[in-house]
Amino acid sequence: MRLILTVLILAYTIACLYLETHVVLQVASVVLCFGALALAMKIRTVNLWLVGITVIGLLLALIYDASLAGWALLFLFLVAQYQLGQLEQTNQQLTSKSDHLQTFVALLQKERHKNYASHTNDAAFQLAKNERPDIAAWLVTTDEQLKLANLTFKTDLHSAISDLPFQEEELLALLTAIMTNAKQAASQVDNGWISLRLQTTKRSFLT
């Protein structure tokens, strides 16, 4: 692609030197040629449709004896090509980062599914998905804490704990107090266990 730009710049320079009669304009064409070649070396990709438009513009500049206008068009074309190349490079970098991020998210989801599968027999974890985030977190945390204390946590929840007619803070405080007392009692016997049961009737909750 750079070869196309180099040929275009040299061809226009030779045409200017051939058609221009003023020495100043000829010298200016040579100087601008080196500047254009230096800029062309920084360009990685070339859009052929822009090349076509630029060639037509340069031909018109030569026909109407406006070589400096042609150089202005040529430099405008080179700057545009350079900026487009930078944008394309940035887009490729963003695409690459997006691919890495998607891979990372996929790995996290896979790990999450593994963790979920490891809890398939865990009643608290199974039922946590039907609870509010705060109650779900309390259930899972309580289950983990009881495991560390070598206590079995059994649940028989026919209704979500979140449906109990309490305010959020009040419900958490009540559950924590009940579990604290139950944990103290269960810790005093061998193979202690705690059962959390919740049933509903037409008008009330039974715990």
C-alpha cells in the first residue's frame, strides 16, 4: 500500500517539475515531495476510493496550472489516510480487549456454574435463589458458618422467608437472634443440627 502512495507522490512531483516554469514552484514541489514521502511512511493502510478521488483532483490541479492546490489536496489525503489508519488500529485494539473480556466473563460464568453444581445438595443454596438478596446472603452465610461449627443445617421452606410480614432490618435481626440461640443449643450436643422450617396456611405463616 505504501508503494501506491510513493508512486503517486513521485508521479505528481515529476509532473509538477515538468509543467511548472517557475523555479520557486519547482523547488517547492521537491520539498513538498520529501515531506509527503515522510508522511506516507507512517501510513499503514490505504483506501483505494480515496486514492481515486485524489488522483482526479491532482489531474485537475495540473490541468488548471494549480500545483500548490494539488499539493494541498495530496497532503489532505495523506493526513486523512493516517487518521483512518489510527482509528482502525484503535478499533482493532478495542476489539481485541473486548474478545479478552468476553473470554474472561465466560470463564467466570463457567466457574460460577461449577460452584452452583457443587451446591446442588445444599438446601440453603438451592432456596436462596427465591429470596431477596439480603435473605439469600444470610441463608448461604449461615449454612457456611454452621458447617465450620460441624453443625448440620436443615431447611424445609414451603414459602420464601422474604415473604414474612417484617421490615427488612427487623426480619434479619429476628433470623439472626433465632439462629444464634439455636446454634448455642445445638453446640452443646454431639452431632448437633438446626432445622429451619416454614409453612404457610391460608392466613398465616407457621415456623
